[in-house]
Amino acid sequence: MTRELTGASRREFLTAASASGLVISFAVASKAEAQAGGLSRINAYVQVAPDGWVTITNKNPEIGQGIKTMLPMLIAEELDIPWEKVRIDQADSDPAVYGRQFAGGSMATPLHWEDHRRVGAVARAMLIQAAAQAWNCPAGECTTTAGVVLHKASNRKATYASLATQCAGITPPDPKTLPLKDPRDYKIIGQAKVQYDTPKIVTGQPLFGIDVVRPGMLFAAYEKAPVFGARVASADLAAAQKVKGVRKAFVVEGDPKAVQPQPGQIGGGLLPGVAVVADTWWAAKKGRDQLRTSWQEHPTSAQSSAAFAAKARELSTAKPQRTPRNDGDVDAALKSAAKTVEAAYAYPFISHATLEPQNCTAEWKDGKLEIWAPTQNPEPGRQLCAKTLGIKPEDITIHMTRCGGGFGRRLANDYMVEAAWIAREAGAPVKLLWTREDDMRHDIYRPGGFHYFRGGLDAAGNLVAFHDHFVSFGEGTGFAPSAGMGPTEYPARFVPNFRIDVSTMPLGVPTGPLRAPGSNALAFVFQSFIDEMAHAAGADPLAFQLKLLGDKPTVGEAPALYGAGRMAGVLKAVGEMSGWANRSKLPKGEGMGVACYYSHLGYFAEVCHVAVAADGAVKVKKVWVAADVGRQIINPHGAMNQVQGSVLDGLSEALHQKITIENGAAVEGNFDSYPLMRINEAPPVEVKWVITDNNPTGLGEPALPPAIPALTNAIFAATGKRIRSLPIDPAMLKT
């Protein structure tokens, strides 16, 4: 069934219904249109079947974060329909109807907490109005319960199913005029719900991009240069085409500059390469193996992780290129400090390592393009394909499949434009599938970085001076994608003498957002160094953090407002739930570390308990998390999964993950050289929600950043050895 309601017989009501500025489409069809397929459509999100089942459309991509369940919960609550009578449909990419559709930045809750409830409220109001017209009574005399409209004065009632078609003749009310439920009356919001797709996932039913099958579909493999952006020098196309099942092999000129994103894009576009199209994917891969491709020289081949580290050390002692923040007089404060500490920290490039490799199915027909893609960001993908293929964006249809992991990787759409180009050349529907090595060696990496800290304490143990010379990647006054840092990074504004200096070096390696962009690295270095300062002061690290936060509830103003009181609240909570005060009773070789961090509108504090063996092996025994994401947890089941998954993701990054650049190319290519945390390494993660009177915010990312420094600080507590670079090297922890 098409989800696009257009045509002369329809009336559209487009209402800006939230502070986010997103547009909600209350699109109402005629009776004939509304009853297509036996379903009555009330608006772009809600359809009612004759048997009383309600289908709610999920507008955003589902990447495992549970959004396909959570967003419909908001609509169903205000619609007043039992959750047991709800089916969920995945929308196609249609910004004219649904506004911006994307998964990223933990933004689904803050952007849609109000507007999706109003979608349900509008549908409910229209159903009430339909009943009131039928009964010739004021709508204000009618109420609803569990999918039924009631008129208590006359003891009449009507099911939503019996009223739905009449909504085609009703003008939707202004959503801003409708009252929303009192939280005390919630029946769905706040109740634990299993992800809607779980039964299909565990029974192996097709949901993901990798599962798409089209009539007459061929398969494609695409080879790109190990050095990012290098052009094809030569390829044995004839040898590839001799492989049984191979239909076609051809060179794609592409754009070497597509390594770096264009304005408005995350990630690049169509890179040079060689495509092999075949009857099966295995045949395409075997054909690609026969290409014996050689590549032109490229300047990025001179870059390497070792060279970056050496250059960073050189830059750290030179005059910085710029100073984004300079409060007080750091140099004078350090000179007069009772105690000073210096430390150098570093973190590597890392890969997203999504379990479903990048893939896309594309079909080119009569100058138009149809795409099935596991994308987090479909509209930029549409624009990228239109620009690259020289067609109109409106001639491209994008079906959003479930994503087998995203973590920011699928905000880029390079795999989409590759599939589109290959499908046009092949003249048939084509499924492009990357190998694991393709995926890991052609990722858009979390960038590495280097921090050179100096800190000063006064005689009372107060942090009075803090300096960071941040060496990162970029050119001129700009940072490479996701390689930057803002001037308000904590503890900025909490230390009287605080300076951030910045130096950058050029980069030819593609970088971009990875779960909790920026924060996933910055939390490690800043929270680790604050822990160093606490120990230098002879202070309890948790008490040191609380003292640093002070007694002001907030610092700064929006959009850089920092809720110091909220952070103090989660620190106190995690201290209580973890038994922090009793940590001195732990056995030798065990320790607890604490860290806190604000990111993606969430305030999180975490305590990690570790045991370090004589051979340096680290065993994480437990992690406690205190979280403040506002006044309402929409789906406690999904929320718990997000926090626990984020913590394990962060621990995995700290313990194992590293991409090494040599001669301009990524060395690691599969899970043998780039391991992820295994089940036997995963600790229990206990979560406590600290409820505050603030609008609810997202959970996909903010629990990850403090997990890493909580771990490294715990290792210091257990061993006395400070972790200043990642991933953790057990050899340095041997006793």
C-alpha cells in the first residue's frame, strides 16, 4: 500500500506542531481513498481496519534503537487505543508528508515527544467529532476508552472502526488547541513494551536491507582503492567476466574528492572503483577477486597513525594555531599552584563495525530510481543520488528497511549511490553488498585525537587551573568531520583559569559521527584527567566532582546550558547504588572508578568495578548507571536496552577497538584483528532513572561516554597504573 496521500481529491493540513519546527502532516483522504485496501486512513500516521485493529506508521528509520515501537506508543497513548490492537507500519522516505526522517543524535524523543502525541490527539478528536455528528450531540459530551467513543448521557457507544470512514469529511482541529493526557492517566507511555519487530527477528523473517529481493535481481560487488579516493589505474575486466555467473564488469570513474563530505552531507559520495555484476553475490565476489586492480598514486598514501602521533607530539610543544577559550590566566595560576599535574592522552580511529555490512538494492526504470536501503538519513541519500545521476530528486523513491546496526555509519549514503549507479549501468535491479573487509576498510571512522593536559590545585585541593592543548585533524580554522571540540567542554566554566588551545593536521582518511560523536572520546580524556587531579588532591574522586560542580543549579545559557544540579544528582545516586563509600573493602587487584558526562541532552554518572589479573587481563565485574533524561521514560524496556547496550559498546571500544592507518589505508579488516566485546566479557549493568522535571530526552547515545573513563579510572584504582591511550593494553598492567 502506498503511504503517499496525494491528488486533487485530498485535502492536506500541514501544521507546525512542535518547538522543533518539524512539520506534521494531517493528511485526510476522500472516503474512496481512505478505504483502499480495507483500511480507513484518518491521517498520515493512523489507519483503522474494520476489525478494530489500528495501524500506526513509524516515520523514522529503525536501527535497533526501538524507535519503531516508541514513536507509535506516543500516538497510541493519545489516540486511546489498546496497545494490543496496534500494528506498526514502516514509512517510506517522504519528507513532504513526514518532515525530516532520520535516526541520529538521540533526537527522536526530544523532537517528537509532543508532536506525536498530538498526532494521536488529532485522530481521537476526529473520531469523537464523527460520533458527535452521527448522534447529533456536542463533541464535548463524548469521551473515549480503549478504541470506543462513548456518550454517557444517552448510553451510546461506537467503535473506532465504525467511525473511521466518516473522518474523511471532518476538518482536523489545530493540534495545538487539543489538551494532552495527564501523565497519571497514561496506559501505554511508561509501560515496558517489547520491540515490535522482535518476533520476526528471532524467527528469521526478512526485515533488513540485506533481505531485500526483487524480481530479476542481480548482485553486485564493488572494489575501491585501499587508499581512500585513489583512482583506478587498471583492472582485468575480461578475467572477471570469465567467472561463471558474472554478467558485467566495469570501471566507475567516480569522484576522488567524495572521500570528504559536501555541505549538507555526512560522509562522501561515489568513489572511484570497479563494479562486478552477477547472478549471485558469490559469483560477483569471485569475479571481483579476478580483477587484479591497480590504483593510481594518491597523496593520502603518505599518512599513517604513527605519523599522526609523531606530528601531534611536535604540535603540542609549538604555539597553538588557535585558542577557542581562555578564562583567567592559566599560566600564572599554574605557576602559583600548590600542585600541578601534566598528562598526555590519545585515542585511535575506530570503526562502526555494524553487524549488517553496508548494502542497498536499487532498480532503474524509465529514468526513475527506486531504492531499498538500511539508511539512517534517507533524504540526503536521495539528494546525493539525484546529483550524481543527474536526475530529479522527485524521481527517486526510497524504501527504508530495518538497519542491522547504525551507530552513525548509516547517516552516510555512499553505499546507496554506489548501488544506484551500478543499477543504471546494469539495466536490472541490483543488490550491492559489501564484504566485512569492505565495510571496515571503507568506513567513515570515528577520528583519533590527542590531548595534552596541565592542571593546577591550590593548597585546599581546589582545581584552579586547567589547560588542554587539543591536537586534532582539519585544515585552516575547521575540524575534520566529528574531530572537533566546543569551547564549553566540561570543566570549562567551573575552573577560574581555563584554556583550550587547538592545533590541527590535514587528514585524507574519511571521518564522521559514531555513537555519541565527539563525546565518546572527549569523556575519556577529560574525565580521566579530572580523576588524576582528584587523586593528586588526595580527594575522593566522586566528592571531588561534586565539589567542582559547585552549588549553582545551572551554568551558562541555552544552547550551551549545563545543568550542574542535574549532574550532581546522578553522581550522588550512582554513589549510593554502587556502594561507593565501601570501595576500600575490595580485594587486592580490584577497584571502582567513577565518571560523569553530559551529552545529547542526558546527564549520566557511572561507576565501574573491575578486577585486574596478574597477567594484566581486565575483568569488568559490574557497572552502575544513574541517568537523568527528564520526567518520563516512555518505554522502560527499550530504555534499559539502550543504556545497557551503550555501556557495553563503550567498554568494547575501550578494551579492544582500534583502526590503524598505514600508507593511507586501514589495516584492520575483520573481527579477527578488530575484536568486539564477547558475551563472556559483558558485565551486568544496573540502571537507575533519576526523574527530574525536565522534558524527556533521548537514550541512544548519552550512556556511552562515561563508561570508558569509569573503566579506566577503576583500573587505576585497582593497579595504580593510569590508562592514557586506547584501547587498553593488558601488557602495561602486568604485575
